Amino acid sequence: MNHSSAQDFPTQDLSHHFERIFRKDALLAPKNAPTVSTHRPLFLEIGAGKGKHAVLFAKENADKHLIAIERTSEKFDAFAKLAGAENLDNLTAIQADAIAYTAHHIAPNSLDGVFILYPNPEPANKNQRWLNMPFFEFLISRMKAGATITIASNIAEYIDEAQKLLDEVWLLPYERVQIDSDSARTHFEIKYLARGEMCQELVILKPNYYQTRFDHDDTQA
């Protein structure tokens, strides 16, 4: 892991980078979206697409539970069909906005891991990239100490920018990894690697000393 700072700090001061703090009360809770209760380690996938990674993860990790969220109807319909055919009791497929769902249905210190695989790079609005959003602090607060966020992309600039933000803003340790050419976690990953593109991921660790302004916000819809 690359460590951005040797200091153990009580609360990361993000006011110089974000003019506004994330406000979950500005978001409506998704309709008919369940809060998942499980004794298994809990994982979250944001932007599950057609569900290839979600189903694969659930099949390979029967001792873990994955909440996989996809917003668009076309992709979610394919995901729901695939998940239904597998009948996995450790996979919850949800059609919703991932930010709103996380804000209203994920408790602090509850996630053992998060996957954000091949997100929209938002070329026209970099402020919508995950590590450039105030919501990222809220997402970190939902994670247990020792949990990781895995962010994958085929766009080097996206990974470069995320790495710079980890070093200079978030001060979180991480590992940057080149993804094997035979990896097949998502349809995008298969396509990009088949074209000979280099895919990379950042595996970001939440240290046990890391605190956010949302650590004790345990209200849920």
C-alpha cells in the first residue's frame, strides 16, 4: 500500500477542497429499496451494469453478502434476469441511484468493501468523478476500518487523477494495480482488454484511525 501520510489524524479537514459538505437530507430515499440486514460481511457495488461482476462475486463468496446497485432500466433488467436465474441468497440487486441509496440505507461502519468498476469518466464534468465529490467522504464513513474501495478504469487519466486526490486530499493509503489481460469481471473489462487497452485499478484502504464528519450519522429511511 502507498501511504499518503505518516500522521494519524482524528478528522480529515476537507473544507479547503469542498465548499459544501454532502447533505443526505437533500436526497429523496429511493422508493421500494430495502435496507439489507445480514450477519455476513457486507459489500456494495456501485454501477453494477448487467450484473456480471455481482453474480460472479456472490457465487465465489458464499460467506459474504453483496448489495449491487444499477440505476438504468435497460441494464438493471438484464442484471435482474441474470441474478434471478442464479437464485443467490447473498446478492441483493437494487435499481436506484447509488448515492441516494447509500445515504438512506447504509449504516456507518457497516461495509467490508466497495466496488466501483469502470464508472462513467465524466469527461465534460470532472466534478462528477467519484473522488471529486463530497459524497466520497460519506461513502468512506459507511466502511469499516480495514475495508477497501476498488475503483477500476481503462482511462489512465482517470486513475492518475484519483491517485493524486488520494495523496493530496483524502490522505488514504492505496495500491495501484494493472489488471491482468485475462480478467473478465465486467462486460466493459472484457471489451477493453480484448482491444488491447490497459486497465488499472486502485484498491483504497480505510485505516483504523481515519474519521469523517459522518461517522455517527446512523439515521436511515
